[in-house]
Amino acid sequence: MRAFVTGAAGFIGSTLVDRLLADGNEVVGFDNFSTGQEEFTAGALLNPRYRLVRSELLDLEAVKAAMAGNEVVFHLAANADVRFGTDHPRRDLEQNTIVTWNVLEAMRAHGVRRIAFSSTGSVYGEATMIPTPEDCPFPVQTSLYGASKVAAEGLIQAYCEGFGMQACIFRFVSIMGERYTHGHVFDFYKQLLEHPGELYVLGDGTQRKSYLYVQDCVDAILLALERASTPVSIFNLGTDEYCRVTDSIHWICERLGLDPKLQFAGGDRGWIGDNPFIFLECSRMRGLGWRPKLTIQQSVLRTVEYLQANQHILAAR
């Protein structure tokens, strides 16, 4: 397989690149390194079957040039800064929606027919059905990030209908594990290094969330791409459990041997667009034979262990 991966220097993208190469595939990675890390690409760059293109997805001609000769696209690049979306509203439009149109146009130019797309569980807003299935009624969108991903999903579906493409769309919960550089475990760990006696927590700590280990996520993406047969296949990806923010805090602090005083900001959500309860129904993906190997607690602890061993990552953010 000749694969084109956007966001190839990022958390999930670089992990996917390494897996694709280990499986014997040829890979072209594409990243502007706005959030990607040089070190995440180091191993892949030693492989003669890998080529890394440093450029902008907003540059359609650059995307077209880089994609030539590939058979399948893994579109993982995105602005994932949900919390500060209202501070820069155009960023989600450009980095999540417009770049997806550019990727699709490059595919059309080269006759590339298959795409795997990283969407988000945030598209469900504050869902009325818990656990939330893929075919639940869509609510009013609560974040610019979620709205931009809904728009990107719509473009992909329309291109599949209009130009004979095939897509797997993955609605993730939050992903954790090695190379994790963004999210609550990162924020809590960084705080605890700076002031181990206290921890500031957005919201009231009762928010309930589901999480997934990055290698389990990559397993699901590759399996679905192999087995899905419909023009557009949409899959929730998550575990069959959730935890409260305070549960996660307990696991992190226990691992670090700390007992900080918790300072809660208050309210049942941490920021505008934060969903106080995310729990996805994932039987559709399970039906393909996929099961996550790690629990949420194990994923949190793996993430803490990674951050402990790679504290220089904290300074890069």
C-alpha cells in the first residue's frame, strides 16, 4: 500500500506512520510542524520507504504534488485546540474544514479513491443518547471544533457520492499514550511538576469522559479500512467505560506519590463547548472484530509514564 498521511509528525499521525512502515507499506508524510514534533519522525526517516513533506495543507498545489502516486489517504491533521476555539474562530474553519477540501481535491486530481478521516466525538455536542451511537440525532453544535469536523465529514460524504470515493470516518474519544502532547493528563502533570502541593481543575471534577489508548486507535483505523465495504463508513472509537476527572486525578497523583489540594474552577464543564459527559457506543467497530487492549486507567498511567520519561515535551508546548 502507498499511503499519504497528514499530520504525520503529530501524536496519532506519527504513531500510524510507524505502524504502516512496520507493516511494509510505502508512506508519504505531510506536516507543517505547527504542533508536530521532530523527534516523532526520527525513526520513520531512517526507513527508505518513507518520505516526509514539510508544507501547508492550505496550499492546494503543495498537497497535490505530495499526494501523487499514493493509493490511500489518512487525514489526521487538524487544529485540536477545542478549549480556545472561541479565541480564534477562523482557525477551526481553515485547519479542519478547508484543508479537508484541499485533501479531497488532491485525491480527485490523482484518482485516489480511499480516505480515512479522524473526526471526533465532539460532533455529538451534548448528546441526548448515552452511550451515543453513530446514528443518533445530531444536536446543536457546542464547539467550533466540533462544527468544523461536522462540515469536514459532510464534504467527505459528498465527494464519495459525487466522485466514487470510499471513506472511513472515525469519531474518536480523547486519545492517550506515548507521544501525547495535549490534554488533561499533560496539563495536570505539568502543573504538578511546578507546584506539587496543589492542582487547579477546570469545572468541578465531575465531568465524565471516555478515553482510548493510541495503539488501540491505530488498530481500529487499519482494521476498518481493510474490512469496511460501504462508500461511507462511520465508526465511533472508544472504550466501554468512562471515568470522572477526579478519577483520573487520583490515578495520576497515586502514580506520582502526591496528594495535592484540589482547586476547582466550578461548574459542570471546563470551557465553552466542553461536554460534561462523553461516552460513545462502539458496537459497530466491535462488529469488525476490534477490541481495545487497555482500560482507561491503564491508558492514563501509560501517558504519565511517557511524560515522566520525556519531560522535554512539556517545554515544547
